[in-house]
Amino acid sequence: MAIYYFIFGVVFQRGTEDFIPFLLVGLVVWQWFAQSVSHCSVAINQNYALISQVNFPKVVLPSINIVMDTFKFSIVFTLLLITLWIMGYPPTTTYIYLPVILGLQFLLNYACGMIASALIPFVPDFSHLIPHLLRLGMYGSGILYAVNTLPQNIQEVLAYNPMVWIIQSYRDVLMYAHTPSISNVSIYACGVITLYTVARVLITKLNPIFARALMQR
């Protein structure tokens, strides 16, 4: 975190007046997403021995990873809340929106992880691309800078990154006591639920042929 603070908060002066808690919230939230996607993506690919011997719904494998990463995140998130309270950001009534934001991010993490885990057995090289995509996504998610300070055309491009909204929503609730826009929450919820549905359908349709695909490699 110290490196990010020095580069973006001091050298490039892209930070805010409250850059440390601003950065903490962004990094903690992003790590949950990145680790979930990274761990879920290899869940099926790395369990060929089990898949080849036992017939079971393959969605179980990324599901185990998402539960483990969510449990780890819950501990880190609790520490984040305590840190924010100590730094002068006490709980407010806007905390009632936290379950909604957390739930939507969980579905986003799960959906992206399932899609990646379903594709890698058929496109193995995709596993090498995921770390680069996550790195690119990190720099395009407003973790290290305030998106609303960028030129409008850049903001419009970054709006297609769902983590931009997620991270900003956490900051609004935890740091600024701002109520998220109900219309934005509704639009985002529809998008995430749709993505999750597509992911479940994809992994269910491919379930019978995962073993064959892994065996042919």
C-alpha cells in the first residue's frame, strides 16, 4: 500500500485528501474479486483426476473456492471496518446498504469465476491471460484514483468496468455516508444477475464434457 500511496498519492498526485482510507477500501474490495476469479478459474482444470473418476456437478469446484475466498474476505473486511472507525469514519445509517453491495459483488465474483473455470479446460491459454486481465482491471477500477476527477470521455469508458461502481459504492457508504442511487443499484443488480445466470447455464451445459476436454489435452 505504501508503494501505491507514494506513486499515485505523491508523485502523480491522483489521490484524494483522505487517500489512505480511500486506497484501503479499494484494495480490500479488489482483492476479494481478483482472488475469487483467480482461484475459481483453475478449479476445474486442476482437478482432472477427481473429475475423471467421479461424476458430479462441476460447479461444486469453483463454489468451494468462492466460499473459501469469501470467508477470508469477511475477516479482512471486518478489520477494514475497525480501521476506518479508528481513523474517524464511524458507522452510519448508510450501512444498511452494505448487504446489498456485498451480495452483488459476491454474485459478480462467482459469475466471473465460473465463466473462467468453464472456459479454461477448452482454452488452456486463457489461464495465462487472466492475471494480465486482472492487472488491467485493477488499474481501470478507480482503486488508486478518483474516477470522477478524470476527463468525461475516460469516465464513460471506465463505466463499463463493473468494479468501478462496486468500489465507489463501498466508499460512499463506508467513508462519505452517501446513499447509493436506487436506480443505479437496480441496473447493476439486473446486470449481475444476468451474468450469473449465463455463467450457471454455461457451466451446466459443459458439465458432461469437461472430463473429455481435459483428457484430450
